[in-house]
Amino acid sequence: AILVKAYELVEGRNFFSNELVCKSNWLPLRDSMIAFTVLRGGEFRLVAEFPDHKTMANRMIFRCYSSKPNVHVSAAAATVKHMLVRPREPPKAQKLTFVGCMRPDRVEHRDKPQYLNEDHDCLRKPEFDIDTGWSDLKEEIQRDCTLM
């Protein structure tokens, strides 16, 4: 599970807005993605987080797509923690996807990945398409319903 967060630099070299530009889902999957659009020129930091300090990655691939020229992208391991501050002006970027959006009351643990629900979070399976017919439905209703 990899959590990716995008922060906007607001002042100095290490002061970033406490209002996230966007974040990825944090699911036990191999890949993570975010998407945002820049409204005005600025500097943004993307942070990739793992669920614990034991997780290691031999290598990672970051992709950045831009429709404008003069975009500079670099990758580095963090050497110091960045400081979060309240921004003085409106954000210079906005999220472009609902990925990572979740109602706060549905987040079980903010500091741990969300686990997949096998009934709802899976690829379509052939058995989902099997038409059981009306006879099976009738039997199920008769088992579950009683008349008084």
C-alpha cells in the first residue's frame, strides 16, 4: 500500500500548505495515483508514504504528464520533514479526480491503509453473471418470508 499526497509550497524552502492539493487511495495495492491541475505557477511536493517503517521498495516509477511546457520534475528521498502552515492566498492547484476522496466518518484508521472488502472491491467474476432464474428466487423468498 502506497499513499501519495500532494502539497503546495507556500513560502521558503520547506513550508507547505496544510490544505492538501490531493491524495491517493490507501489500499493494499501495488499502484497509487493522483491527478491535479495547476491554476498558477508554483512548486508542489509529492510524498509517497508506506504503512510502516519496515516496508521497502527496491525501485519506484513516477510518471508526470503535463500539457504545458517548462515543467520540471525531480525525485529524491526526504532528508527533513516539511513544515505545514496555513496558506495566505488561495491554492494554486486543484484535484482532478475523486480518487482519495472519502467521507471522514468512513475512515477506520487515518494512519493505516484501508483494507479491501472482498464482496465489493473485486474484478467482475463469471458467477456474477449467472442467471439463477425465478424458481431459485421463489424458493429463497419462501424460506425467508413467513405469513402470519
